[in-house]
Amino acid sequence: MSKRLLITGAGGFLGSRLSEYFRNREGYECVAVGHRELDIEDSLIVSAFMQGVRPDVVFHCAGISDTAVCEREPEMSHKINVKGTFNMAKACRDTGSKMIFMSSDQIYGATHGAEPHREGSERRPDTVYGRDKLRAEEAVLTYLKDGVALRLSWMYDYPSKGRIGGRDFLHQLVGALAGRQPLILPVHDYRGITYVWEVVRRMEAVLELPGGVYNMGSGNELSTYDTGQMFLEVIDGSAEAAKLVKRDEQRFAAWPRNLNMNTEKLESYGVMLPDTRKGIKLCCSDYGIIAAGNEGNAGRDSEQ
């Protein structure tokens, strides 16, 4: 018997890829909706829709992920990122559906220390987006004993026709490389940067997780500046390309940002992701990108 999945935010970066993946997998019936098909701000519409679909599992990807937009329009962020999630969680409780909520590493915010954050670490979100994601997490876990909140890191994909892109990390770097224009990245910023398909491919395993909060993302010891240089070296195969990345010494200088996450809890359930360096090589392998000097590193098997 097929498992019925509902994917919200199917017009977005992660939701569209989850829809693509599960529609091509046996054993799943996938219902994918964007904001035009389902207004998550309206509790009555959400309730009626959920009663009609009655999914086994909801992947709740809908939301505003642009942190700048959230800062400019905090009321809209609250309505969609908090109230919308609250409405979905309540409807999941009423239909007996399991909910997998896409949270963010930004809930950790301006915390001290250089160690990767554990799920129980101090949470001090310093952005509207981070605070709203934390409130949304609390709503999910309050309403649903088996609800799962995934604290995801910044994700990327290689720009490709027919897939939703945006301003993710790799899109910015490829744009800089194509135009030979410099890209300025902070040296005081540390975070995991994750190949999105490595997250998508592990969502079948995530379906089996017991309720709770889980960090999910690639480990990364490099600063965002150093990560940008490393990505361009892997993609282009030359140290010259890496010089397109310029140092931003000012941003986060007063309080270096650490959004790295410890993923041991997730790994204890057999769900493991490659680190950021391996992730970009896997991305290149998936898209057939073999830069000069990197031929020996190509191929998914060599990175497992």
C-alpha cells in the first residue's frame, strides 16, 4: 500500500526537489502544493484541505526563507512562518498525519563558542527568521508528539534548467565565475553548507524518525569565505578562480557567527550526510562537472 505524502511549499527550492524525488519513487503517492493551491495562513482552508487529502505524512516546506524579506516585513514572516506552521500542525493532529517541519540552523543565532551546536544547545536567534522558526518548532512539538523538526543548514544546487534556483551559495559562486566578477564573503562566519540532493535522498529515512528535533546538515570547519574559495577550486580546477572570492572582514567581526551543527543524534538513527567538501564534489559528479586537475576525484562511489 502506497504512503500518501503531502509536500507544502512545492514551488520552492527544497519542496520542488522533494516532489520530484518522491514522484519517481515506488510506494508513494505524492500531493504537492504551493501557496496558490493552499493558503496556510487560513486555518479553515488548511483544515478542509487536510480532511480531503488525509496524508500519512506532511513535509512542511512552505515559508519565507529570505531573511532580508523577513526583516523588512516581520508581520508577514509571522503569518506565514509561525501562524501557517501552527495551522498545519493543528490540522495534522486532527487527521493523524505525521509532520516533518523544515526548521533552520538560524535558530541558534548569536551564541558563544566555536563548537558545533547540539539540539539542546543554547538558542539565541538574532533575526526575525530565526525567531519565527523557533516559535514554529515549538508549535509543532506542542501539538504533535511524533512531530519532527529538522534544523537544516544553508542548501545549494547546481544551476540547471527546469529546476528552481535562487540566491543559494552555489548560484552566487557560479554567477561570479561566469561573469568573472568578485564575490565578497565573510571570514567571521562558520556554518555547514549542504548539497540539497543529499538532504532529499535521506528523507525516506527521516520518515521513520521518532518525534523530536534533529540537526541536519553537512559539517564544515571552514569559514564562509574559505568555503567559497574551495568550491570554486573544485568546480573550475584552478586556484585562479578562487581569487574571485574576496574577504569581508567587517561582517560578524564583533561577534563571529557559528551556525555549525552537531549531527550525532541524527546519525544514531543511521542518517548521515557528507561534509561540505565532499558534498560539492558529489554535486559536481551528479552534474557531470569534471574540472581540470580533479578527474581523480570524480564519481559518487569515491566519496561514499
